[in-house]
Amino acid sequence: MKKIPGLAGRVRVGAPDASLTAVSGVVAVAELVGRLGVTAALDDAVGAIKQRDRGLSAGELLVAVAQAQMFGAEFWTGLDRRRADAVGQALSVVPTPASTTAVELAQRFGPAQLAGI
């Protein structure tokens, strides 16, 4: 193990721990998104994409899609694989929508919403 100077021993670089789940990086993403208020900032910038305040907001959709891409999803169907991962979902900052739901919500993004992103 090698200690990184200046980080007071909080970060260590070395061999991966086989006992960790493959989606353990989700915790780091969730912590970053939560502390920086990314979802709320996107909601404010993008605005509403639905008439009723149910389900995922625009910011939550964007965070869910970005998170899925960070963990290997290349197409909309990658959201379904991500959603099937119970451990990954439990560690995620926002729930992952079904691919059909994500596509339906993404179609509601017009020029104003895209400018907000």
C-alpha cells in the first residue's frame, strides 16, 4: 500500500479488495452528488419536465443516467441492468428508472431544458 501525502491516510492506493462489491464506487458518487447538491441544482436549472410532482425529477433522471454510464451502461437498456443490481440500487443516490421510463422522460427535454443542463 502507498499512502498519498496530504490526505492524512484517508486514501490508500494498492491491490483491490476482493471482498468489496463491484459497485462500491457508487457510494463515492452518491456522497459527491449529495454533498454538492447536484440533483437540486439540476432541478433548478432544468425546471419541471412533468405536470405532477411524482416519480423522478429532471435532476434525478440526469443523475441516474450519468451514474449508470459511469458504471458501464452504454445504451438505455443499461439502465435495466443497473436497476436489477440490488446492491447497486441500495447504494445509489437516486433510484434508477426503467429504460422505457427514462426514454419517455428524456423526450420531454426541449431546448429550454437542454440549455439548463
